[in-house]
Amino acid sequence: MFDFGVVALLSFLLINFVCGASAHSAIVEFPPDDASVKDTRSMGDIIWTCLLTIFASTWLAIHPNVPGASVIAKGKYARTFCICYQRFKLTVLSIMVPEIILVWVLRQHSVARKIKQDNPGLTLTHGFLFAMGGFVDYYWMPIVYPDDIYENISGMPTEFEIEDRSKSDAIAKSIIAIHIVWFLIRSAIRFHQHLPLSQLEVLTVSLALGNTAWHLFWWQKPMNVWNPVRLHIRRTLPPSCRISTASSGSH
């Protein structure tokens, strides 16, 4: 299935490239320290490039959880709209309040690592899928943690099968990543040459670096998994429940 958000971002990047290549009317500025070097950039080009970079880097970094049962039960188009709208809200939230997303990223990475350490047969990708609500039991109840209250688990997918569920296009992500790296390199060159950087460009650099860090922590987290994995398990009753059940069956 296509990730419509990635398609839209690629379209915007293409438009930005075409517009930038065909732009001839630019504001000419002369740096105070070297008047022989011309800095030709228009205000519209700065705003467009910064906003596009912020949205592209944030959209790429966000790895939403598996939708709930109420969203999955909707029709095809309604479900797609709800999922895209939820990801859009997370993107806006990460731009406005990035500290909340940072706490979410670190906490989820910690849970995934603990699941991997406590269960030798599972990988970090399995741990992320558990943490994001990607496993359900026979009754479609979320399995929060594969601890000792479960036994005889069957149907556990391999890491390759989980990655196959992920709707992450490596080519599209590479194109967006190249655009972000190009923006960071260009900003670093301007800073090294003592050329002015606008406040919007400084904000864009900080958000792009933060989004890159989030993406690294979420590197092995499946992306855009819309349907959970249904496992066939048997829940083990606590000892007290076993005693009461055995005594009631003896009468």
C-alpha cells in the first residue's frame, strides 16, 4: 500500500527543485565582510525551503502506533483518513511541543529493549511492535507485554515478516533524507562563511537535528503498521484462580 504522505512530500520536493531552478528574481544581499560574494536568495525561497524541510523531516521521523480497534473497524476510506489525520496531528505536535515526542520516543525504546532482553527469542523489532500495540490475542485484546501470564504462544512472526508489514519506502525516505542533509550542509556552509542565517533557518536546523535523533531511536520500529498481528495464545490463570476453579469443579 502507498504512503500518501510520502508521495505528497516527494511532490513538494520536486516542485521546490523546479521552482528553485527557474527562479530568476532574487533579492541580492552583500555580506558586510566580503562584498565580492553575492548572496542571492528571495524571502519566499527561504520560507518555502524551511517549512518544507521542517514538515518533511518531522513526517519522516514520526512512527505512529498501530491504530485501535475502533479505527480498524471503519471502512477503507474512513480508516485511511483517520490514520493520516492521526499522523498529521502527531507531526504538528512534534513541531509545536517536541519535548512530548522525545519522552515518547525514549520510553518506547526503553520498553522495546527490555522486551528483547527478557525474551531471548525476540528482537528489538518485536519489542517495538509489542510497545506500539501491534500484537493482539484471539479475542483481539492488545498484548502489552509477553510475560509469564502467557504460554503456548503460536503464530509469532519473524523479524522479516514484521518488516514486510512496515510501509516504509527506502527510496522515498532516502530522497527526503538527502534533502534534509542538503539543507543542513548548506546552512553549515553559510555559517562557516559568516553569511547571515534567518531565525527560521536556525529553527529548521534544530528541528531537523532533533527529528534525526528520533528517527535513529526508532530505526527498528515498524512504520505505518495498520493491522495488528493476531497471536494464538492461552492465558495462564493466576494460582488463586486455579485453586478456586479446581475447588468449584470438584463439587
